[in-house]
Amino acid sequence: MMELDLQRVDYLQVGTTNKGTMRLMPISGKLQKIAVADNDGVIQVFGMKKGEVQNVFKATAPHQVTRLTLGGQAGAVKDRIFISTGSEVRAYTKKGKNFLNFNTNMSEPIRTIAVEGAELFVCGSFVYNHYHDCKDTHYLLSGDKINDVLCLPTDRVQDLTPVLACQDRVLRVLQNSELLYEVEVPGPPLCLQLAQNNGGEEGNEIVYGTSDGRVGLVQIGKLGPSHKWEMPNEKRNGGVMCIDNFDITADGTLDLVLGRDDGLVEIYSFDEAEEPVFRFSHTCSESVTAVQGGVVSSPGYEEIVCSTYAGWVFGLTSEQQTKQMGSSQVKLDPMATAKISTLKSELDSLQTKVSTEREKYQQSAYSKSAVSAIPLFSINEKFVLNREDASYTLSLELQTPIDNVLLQSDVPVDLLDVEKNSAVVSFSACNPEEGNYLLATYRCQANTTRLELKIRSIEGQHGNLQAYITPRLQPKTCQLRTYPIKPLSLHQRTHTLDEDRPMNTLKLTGQFSLAEMHSWVCFTLPEMPERPPAGDLASFQFVSTFLNTQLDCTYRKGEGIFRSDNISTISILKDVLSKEATNKKIRLEITFDIQEETIPTTLALIHPRLEHQLLLAKKVQLLDALKELQVNENDLSFMSPEYQQILEDADTLQTEFKRQPCHLERLYGMITDLYIDKFKFKGQNVRSKVPALLEVLDNYDFNNLCQFFEVQV
């Protein structure tokens, strides 16, 4: 198997780019051209000749470009460039002739497009439109935000089959204006790509990438979907922003290329197995917005071309950039010498220009009529819940280096360690009585444009997390971003429930509309669509990422029914929804049905986590004593195998313990809340019994804990 050794070559920097706004033009001659569009509305096509950028054409759009794709006649070469900007779709020939300006008149800006022959598929945040020869043909209002759209190839699949990737962890397969069926995937899908670039053997296979970093292959059959494989995200890498298939390993089989929002570019190959096998990765410091394989800089050398949020377009090429020489002197060829000389003179002139402008600014700043303009900067932000460790990832990315980020929270949150984070954090004293639970400052190293943080919240306590972002710009300026921490913040949308579990029920009735109840549920739970669903009835299902308990929400005008196997979830819902209704001066009739058998099932879900954390804490406590023995004794054979194993795993144990601060306290807190909430529904206050419960937990035994819950107060 060929070893991959790819080296980075920078081509160009444009303005900040959106996901999917860079494509390689079909090959003509020996090399391919690159088409790229940015948030400044500039569309350009360029190629490389002897290491120099050669512009083919440049055009401008009235708004930022949200998507760029290639199209052409069905079955022919796709060499026409289609872009979406505002509510318009524009198209250009490979030479730059603007042959189409189509105003869709959509009520919301276009986020993504797909082109298949004469068919144009256009999506806003919730609206899907299909145009045939620019005539409005089909329409659908999606139940949740649309992240991507794709159409199965019409030359291989008989029916026209568009597929929408939606935020609620669903691929929606359409036929005309109807929803054919839904395909549940393990995370919110961000991007779609045809398997093998043509849909696989039958033309109906799609590779998807999710915001929590998973990748999978699903076959879209006429009768229903078939999941072929799914690749988990064990290393907790960033979300998958873009996918391509390209044979970079030169083994005759197309490899899978992924670009992630944490700056990782990965290559997977398909060996004997159906599932992809990891082969290569490259890390850049910015989120990757597009990847595609081709031949760009040198004939005969394949490469992966990438674009990043900050606007860099670069290649990972198989051509060796540095030549290994012996001890003899290396003579540069005249072309390289000339290039270095040109670059030096360009650099000198730029430095002169910068110092002149800086002097001008300083002089104007001291004049009486000086007006200091605040520099504008855009922020690429993400605040998502990770199922693996029940924490939120907050990532902030700027085009210019970040100076510092100040975090402030009016609810208790824990900051978890992030290995990729090189910023220095300092905590300031804060007063929880004044509603200030966290004040932390991250000071970034020079040239850091992306910062990633991990936060864990406590369910039942809601408020806001605020980030004050200061870039290295003059004059000093700062932007504030606010992220809501919801009452049931660790719950995640799902589409399947285990109906065999016993469930507690909360029923609310009153003079409220469907939209009002939807807004209250949106306030309480994350991952809810902004708009109420079409129809008279709304139904949403959730699973707790921390405990794996479940929640079913069904509501209509005047009635809401909430079912969960966790009493604490029902208690939080009851408190929050009744408070929201009171604020609106709406009187609610509240009834509930508490099932005693849900207590042992919830405790059984907590049991493995609690047992693991107690054992981990015990092992970490023993480590210091064992290490002291290790220093004083040469022969450790007298130790039991268990203690020897603890010493061997010392680094792993300490890393895990450090990564999960307060984990044990959280589990204790959840069990305590469960105990208090059980008796609260019976109208009893058992807070005085909490010390006795904590004593049972300190000498933990599952059966003893269940018995403690059964004792009547």
C-alpha cells in the first residue's frame, strides 16, 4: 500500500468563505482550474502556471456567496459555475460570461443549491424550491433547518430524487412536493456527497457528515433507506463540513476526503472492508469549508485542494516540495531566484505602505476632527452539544488573530480541558449571589484565529453564557456573543423511543395556542426548530446525553402531554412551563401521573457511570502512595496485580480524571434531585434526609440505594 506523504502549498487568500464555495473545474489539458467565491461577493477562477497564479476571470455579486456548484447538461461535462447570493442564483461559463441571473423571489436568503441538468434545487433555512428551466415546479416547507441539498444523478436513477440534510438529525427524501420518507442519522447532517461521486453501484448511495463529527453511508431505495456503514467520532474531532471522493492513494479505488470545522483534513481509503480505513490527516488552524481532489499545480501530481473560513486556498500535493541533497552546495535555478527576489521586493513595498498608512492614522487620531472608525470583523461561531461526553463545544473563529476571549455566565457551568487549546486561561473571583457564576479570560498566542472551549451545564438551571471576543486590531474593539443555557440543556433530539420503559406523565391544559406552547418548549429544550411545525399537532422526542433517559413532548392548542422515565425531567418541565405561562398570564391546569417503577430504571441508567467514577476517584487517590513506593522500591513484584495495573495506567487515569472535573459531584447531584423530586410530587419535603442519602452514596451499593428510595417518609 502506498504511503501518503502530502505537503501543503498555498495558492491564494480571498475573503472569508462559506461552506461549499470552492470547486475544481473539469480538467482541460494537463491541469485543473479552481473556482472560489467569498463573503465579499467576489467570484474568481484561477489556475497555476510555473508556481504562479494565473487569473482566468473575476466577477462580483451583490451579496455574500453562500454556495458555489458546477452544472451542465445531463450526461455532459459540468463546466458551468452556479452561485447563490441573497435570493438570486447566478451562472457563469468557464471563461467568465454571466449567462444567468435568476431571482427566485424566495422569502428568505438562499443557503444552499444543487444543479442537475435543467433542474435547479434551492433551499433557504426552511423553504425548499425546485425549478425546472427556471420555472417554479415544486415546493416544501421543512420541519427544521436545511443544511444541504443533493439530487441523485438523473442519468442513473429514473425518478428525480432530491435529498435534504436537516438540523433535526434527518435526511428528508422527496418526490415532487411530497416527503417520500425520512432517514434518521446519528447527528445533525451538515453536508451530503454522492458516494463514489456518482452514487455508487446503483446511483442511490449518499455519504453524509454530521456536526458532531460522524460520517456514514446510506442507500436511498424506493421502499426505504438502508444504512451501509457509520464511522463514529472516537477522537472527538470537529464537525464534518465537506466531503469528496478522489483516488489520492493511486490504488484504483476512490478514497474518502473529509474537511472538518476544527481545521482537520482527513483521508480514508477502502481496502478489503466496505468501511473506510484512516490513511492521512493534515491540521490547519482554520475551519475547512471545501475539499476536492484533482491536478492543479503540476501535471501528473494529484492533490487535495482545500479552502478555509479565513479565505486561504491551498493544496495538499503529492509532489515533493523540498529536495533532499547531500553535503554539496545547492544551486537555485534562475526561476526560483527571480521568484524570491520578486517576493522580497513585494514584501518591502507592502511594509513601506503599512508604515505610511499607520503614520497617517496616528496623525489623524490627534487632530480635533478625528473620527475613529470601529473595525468590523465577522465571527464564525458554533455552540453544539456532544453526545459522547454530554458537554457543549463553543468554537470561535475570526479572520484576524484573537487577542483574548472573556467568558461570563449567570448559571453554574464547568469548563473542561481541550487538548487542542493553547490559550492561557485565568479565572476571576465572582459572586454567585449577584448572579455571576463564572468569569474566565482566555489569552491567545500570536496568530491564533480559532479558539475551542468545552462547557458542561447543570440541568434545571438556566441562563446565558456570554463571550466577549477581542481581536488583535487597532483601535481596540470587542464583540459580544450570547449563548442560552436551557433548563434541559443536556437533552438531544431523537426520533425513536423505547416504549417498553415505564414513563411518568405531565399533562397541561389551558387557554394557550400551539405557537405559545412551542415557544415555551423552545425556551426549555435545545435543538428545537424556531417555527412551530405545520398542522394541529406537534411531537418531539429527546434523549438525555448524560443519563440516556428519554422525553416525549406532544402538544396542540390547549393541551400539552410530556412523558419521561426520569422524574427530575418532569419536575423541571413543570416548573419552567408553569412559570412561562404565569408570565403570559395564562392559567394552567396541571395533572401528573408518577410511576414508582421509573425510579429503579433511572438509577440503573446512572449505576454504570457512578460505579466507574467512584472506581476512578479511588484509583487516582491511590496513585500518589503507589508512586512513592515505586521510588523507594526497585522490585514491585510484591504488589498485587491490581495495584501494578494502576501504576501502568497512571497517565490515562489522571488524564481522564482531569478531563471530567466534578463528574462525581454531578452524579451525586442528579441522584439527590431525583430523591427530592420523587417526594415533591407527593407533597413532601425531604431535604433533611439528603445527608443520609449522601452517606449511602459514599458507601455505594446499588441495592442499598434502591431501598433508600423506597423507604416512605
